[in-house]
Amino acid sequence: MKQFAKPMVEISVGDKGTGFPAAMTAFARKSVIALAAILPVLSQSTPALAQKGKLSLIRDAEIEGLLRDYTQPLFKAAGLGKGAIDIYIVNDDSFNAFVTGRRMFINTGALKISESPNEIIGVLAHETGHIIGGHQNRLRDRVDRANIMAALAMVAGAGAVLAGGDAGGAAGQALALGSQSAILRDLLSYRRSEEASADNTAIQLLDKTGQSGSGILRTFERFSQDLLFAGSRIDPYLQSHPMPRDRIALLEEIARKSPNFERLDPPALQLRHDMARAKVVAYTGQPGELQSMFRKDPQGAAARYGLAISLFLRGSDAKALPIIDGLIKEQPNNAYLHEMRGEMLLRARQAKAAVAAYQKAVQLDPWKSGLIRTQLGHAMLETRDPAMTAKAISEIKAGLSRDTTNSAGFGLLARAYGQIGEEDLARAAAAEEAYYAGSFKEAKRLAQISQPKLKRGSPEWLRMQDIIDYKVPKK
């Protein structure tokens, strides 16, 4: 499992070119900021995203494969083309999922908290409802109109200020704030209707795919407890989602009508879900969290998997490997156990054995993950066998063809080309590595050095031109 941070959203509010009288500039700025603070949330983003301006994304072949297995039937039922939606895993302990355009994001916290596949599938079905409903585009149009209305309200407020003294100033401020409040309530009301629509679509998609809607109900019931004591003080119109009790009642009425409501997740899928949760906790959790998660079955496969990974991360390879080997005996066709075994062997400086483990993982991987192919190439490089370098390049390039944004993979390719003396191709690969890692200036520098020595019109030459021409977003 590898992790990287990537800038996603930047929010800024300024007062240049407002045309407001000097007396109103500060008040106008405050009003714009107050409305702007809520717009990222209304646009189906997350508060954390709005505050930090970036997301920390996790890459892992096993979890990505599981999420594809969860979403493929939903996307097919929704009429979405194969590969039309990209799914990203966000390293965040909060329970959340959201969509932006044709990208779906799901937090590690959602994976950890969801005790069954059906719970997380329900959340994914809900987000799919937002995509096929075109909610984001319509909401963006509504937000644009709201911004215009807010600006007009502030102009009207400014006019009231100019109309007369202190009384005019108070009236202007009340007018602008009152208009802003009405606009905000209208946006939130519209967002609540979208959420209700996505809930209904989720149940329909689950029904079409022969799955129960009970999981999404359990999720809502769990989070309704968070508002149990605050419910009497919460204004329902200031919530971007329907109130939990109302939402649960509406969903339950629809979900219980389905003949699939009592259907349970297959045991094999439940095991995969538990093992993915164990991996997430092992990599990102707190001490004792793994034992707490699997306290009811401390000797089960998922608990042992999490323990093996935890031991590996603490440097206890000698203790971790036997546990993985025991799990492989129980699940010989689990590609990701072989992948984990390869990672452990590689760090234990047993590169040839790691190559064999990764080869088995590639053979068994149902999704043919590019991540595993590049890991196989890495293991081949670590054998220090010159005869393996060409094979390593082939495997890494095969992996990158399926996963074109894997910056670490390009770093390995640069290293491999360097070992056979192909310095220009090595610099080109290093430029790709820097680009996908977000180091755009370094990527451009390397591209400018390598391109003149590459064959004009070749894929590498054209890619260097793309990097050279890329305009770095202004911060």
C-alpha cells in the first residue's frame, strides 16, 4: 500500500474589481466569504478538502480490486460505461464518500467502519445516484445563480448605505444578510432534495443487482446517533442532507418492499471485506484498533492478515512471513496474499523468491492491476541480475500501460533504463515520475533535456512535449 498527496481544490475569495464603495468593501468581502464557505460542501466536496486544499490518496491493488467488484454491477445497472468512473481511496478516518465529475472518492474511514460489504455498497450506490442524476452539474449551475443573486443583494445593500447615514448602513447590512440567508436556505433545500433522490436511486440500483438495501439503512442508523442529543437544537433547513430520522424512515419504507431486503452478503465476499479492513487498519490505524475490530474472531483470517501486516511494518519479517504462508495455504488463489508475500520477501532481501511470489500474484489477479506488474519489475531489478533487466523493463512498462499515473512506477523505469545505459530514456521516465508526483518544474527541466535526444515523433518524444507545454496551475 502506497500513499501520496495530490492537490485537488483551491478556494480563494478576493475583493478586486468589486466596484463597491469604500465604505462597503469590508462588509461585502465578509458576505462573500460567508457564502463561499458553504459552497464547497454544497458541491459534493468535503469540509476537509475545502480546508486543506488537497487529498491524501492511497493506492493498493487489493482494495482497489474490491471496490471495482463492488461498483461494477452498480455501474452496469446504472448504464455507465466500463471504466467511465475512476475510484480513489482517500486516507481519512471520517466516514465519507463523494463524487466530482466522473471521479468517485471513498474514505478509508468508511471502509473501516462498514462491517459488511452491503454497507459500503449502499454508500457507493448512493454516490452513483448522484452521478447518473447529474446532480453536480445542476448544483453548480444553481451555485452560479446564487453567486449572482448574492452579488446583487450586496449591491442593493450598498445602495441602502449610500442612501443615508447610520440608518441606511444598518438597513443595507440587514438587506444583504437577509438575502444571503434566503439564498443559502434555497441552496441547502435543493441539496436535500438531491440527497433524497440519490437515496431512492441507490435502492433501485441495489434492487436491480439483487442486493439488499439494509446496509445503507444500518449506516444511516449508526450516524443518526451522532445527532441524538443535538437533534432538538438543529434547524433542519440548515442541513445539506435530510435529517437522519426522516431519511431513515423514507429509505426503510422503500427498501423493505424489495424481495432482496433479507439477502445476506456471500461469506467469501464478507471475508474479502474484512481482510481489506484489516489492511487499512494495519497501515493507518491506532495501536489496539486491529484487536478491537476483530475481538469476536481474533484467530480468523482477517485478524491474522492484519497482524502479519502490522508485524511487517514494524520490521518483524521473520514473524510475519509464516502467518502469510499459513493464509496462502488456506486461500491459495488469493492474488493479494501472494503480493504481500512478495513485498515481505523483497524487504528481506530475498529478491528471487519475491519475483516468484509477484509472478503468482500477477497470474491470479482478476483485475490485472498495473501496480502488481510494476512491483514484479521492481523485484526483478533487485535481483541484480543483468539478464533480468530487460524483463523488468517489460513488466514495468506493462504495469504503467494499465496505470499511467503511477509516479513510483516511472521512477523504477528510470532506474531500469539507467542500468542498461539508456540515459535519455531514463531522464524521460524521470520526467514522468516528477510530473505525476506534482513536481512540475523538475518535470519540465528533465523533459527539455531528454526530448532533443529522443526519436522525433516517438511516444516518449510526444510525451515530453506534453510536459513541456503543460501550464502549471497558479496557486
